[in-house]
Amino acid sequence: MYQYLNYFIPLFLGWFFCQVPKVIYTCIRQKPDHFFEVLVSSGGMPSTHTASTMALVTRIAFAEQFKGPLFALAVVFACVTMYDAFNVRLACGRVTERMNSVIDKVYADSDPDKPEKLKVVNGHTFAEVAVGFCIGVAVGTIYSLVEAHFLG
């Protein structure tokens, strides 16, 4: 069982080191009653999806010595994740914000036919993805080195 945790732990740590500071910042500076909402939300600096994915890819890279089909699959998975965070979700979020502003301009607040606003899906800027990438590689590298030195 420990063998499988070797891959899950760095992924979780990548998520933890990105998402928990966002929660702390939000609770201190904005709304402490939105703790859980921020904990599971997407978007913002840094990209938690990218950090988690890159921590896993880095751990697999160390385990597979940067070769093999599992490493190749992990790299493709990371590329798709980062592309989605930077391009697809960012563009969808911007379009949704514009659609919501059109709804506000077309309908009066008291209009019973006014549709509900759409949920804005937060994507990431290039900088947010790049920082998530760096955090993920650092977490995966540190975990792999500690695991090799103390547990290997």
C-alpha cells in the first residue's frame, strides 16, 4: 500500500501548498465565513491544478528515471491540464463574465423574466500557471529526494 502513497502524497502536497495559502489569505482579508468555498474553488494565484499535476509528474519522473510509458502519459496529462487552465477555462470565465454583464444591462433587477447569472469558471493567467508549475516541480523533487534518502 505504501507504494501507491508515494504518488498520491506529492500530488496532495502540491495541492496543499497552493490552496491553503489562498484560504488563509481569503479568511484574513475578505470573508472568513467562505472557508470551505475557497478551499474547493478554482482560479487564482497559483494554479493548484498545475502544482498538483506537476508534483505527480515529477514524482513519476524520479521513479521511472524520466523514461517509460507512465512518465510519457504523465507529461501529456500535465500538458492537457495546464492548457485547460490557461486557455479553455480562462476564456470560458471571461465569456461568462461578459454574458452576465449583458444580462444586467438588458434586464431590470425587478424583472421576473431575468435569468439567473451564470457561474463564472475561473481560469488562470500564464503567470499563475507558471508559479503552479514551479511549486509542483519543487514539491515533487523534494518529496522524491526525501523519500529516496530516508525511506529508499
